[in-house]
Amino acid sequence: MHSIEEANAVLDGAVHPIHVMDREADSYAILAALEKADSSFVIRSFQNRVLANEEGRLRETARSAKRSFNRDVLLSRRPPIKGPKGLRHLTRRERVARLSFAAAAIEIPRTTKAKDAAASALKLNVIYVFEKKPPAGEPAVEWFLLTNLALSTDKEIAFAVDCYRGRWTIEEYFKALKTGCQYEKRQLESAHSLLNALAVLAPVAWRLLLFRHLSRHAPDRPALDALTASQLPKNPTVREAMLAIAGLGGHLPHNGDPCWLVLGRGMHDLLLP
């Protein structure tokens, strides 16, 4: 909740943020704090909450909502994950999924663990995103998204879902920063030093993310769309340049697409004078 307050303080009304969070943020206290701060949000639901006024439970209500529309959505690859987390995030290949969307208005009562929350109940919307016919062997998509955004039209529903889908790009950026740029392993001893390192590495991480995104989704675009002319002796495509930089970091072509670590190492060597 402190990060919500700090973000709003930094923005100071210049823009109206939409806070996007995963299932760990499905907390009445967080939802109430966002509502109190007049902040917009889209949060993945984790709990099958009891609804107010004996109206049943959240998931059953969402599943019974009238389907609004369908849309094809690109799903990213998910590698195997060890431990209990892997049971919640099943392995899947990258594919295009035909998803259906539905939405309903709900009201959730205050929980016993949220005694300090001012609101005794919260009026929200839930979006149900589901895949009716997944390919054989692939886990079906099923999301329950809590939001206070308006959902009166298909366009508004699609916008709220796309806000949540933007979370993956944000997470990939932080992977580029933490793994590619090795930010967490710098072993700097003061906040001042950490902030200085972050100021240097944040744009590098952004360029790594841009580089990998273009190489995957527009591999034939010129590498000048991701690098500067001084960094390119010839005029390769963005994918050719990405593989060359990954090679500087120790990537072997037969190992498939390069990971953040070798991309970060390669970019480090490229940027050295």
C-alpha cells in the first residue's frame, strides 16, 4: 500500500495511473486503499470471495455473466516452474488463444483481517476471461480480474483486460534489469549508489527489452530501430544484431533464443568504449 501512496505522490495529479497487480494483491485492505485514494486498478483475483447480501461467490457469479465478445490473444511461452508455484502456473507453449470475455458488477464485504479498512463493503466489477476450447494438452486460460474501471462497453472491457496483459511486459522489463543488467548483484552499499546504478542501467534494460521484442515480432526490421548507427558496422536486421550481441555474451546459436543473461553480457561489452 505504501507503493500506491508513493506513486500517487510522485505523479501529483499529472496523470491518472491504473495500478496493475497479480493475485498476491487480492487483499481487501489493498482494494479499499485504492478506492479511498480514488485510484484505478486491475487486479487478478486469487480468492473465490463470498459476495455481499448473500449473492453467492465471486467465481460462480463471473462464470454466469453473459459473454460479451471473443478475441484472439497471443499467449507467451511459460517454462516449467518447480515447487508449488508450478502447480498454479502450468507449462504452456506460445500460441494464439481464442478468449471470451464477460463482466459483472459485484459487491464484496469487508473481511475480518481488514478491520482497519474504512469501507464495510466495496462495489467493484469482475471480468471473466476464459478459453472454451484450448488445444489438446494445453491448460485453458481462466482469469478473474477485479477492477473499478467502467465496463459498460466491449471496448472498455477489452481496455481493462489489456491493462492487465501489460503486466507481462512490465515483468519482462524487470527481468532485463535484474537478470540482464545484473542490478541485484552489484553489491552496492548505499541507497545513493544503488540509485546511481539504476539511473545508468534502466535505459539499458529498456533497450534490451526493445531489442528482444523487435527480434521476436518484427525480425526483419533494420537494427537501427533498436541500436544507434555507431554501434552497427553494417546494416543488419534487428534479429541478426540481437544474435550477434548475444554471441558477445556467450550465446551459442544451437541453444535457441538468447536469455536475458547473455543479452545483458553482450550489451555490456557493446557499450564499453
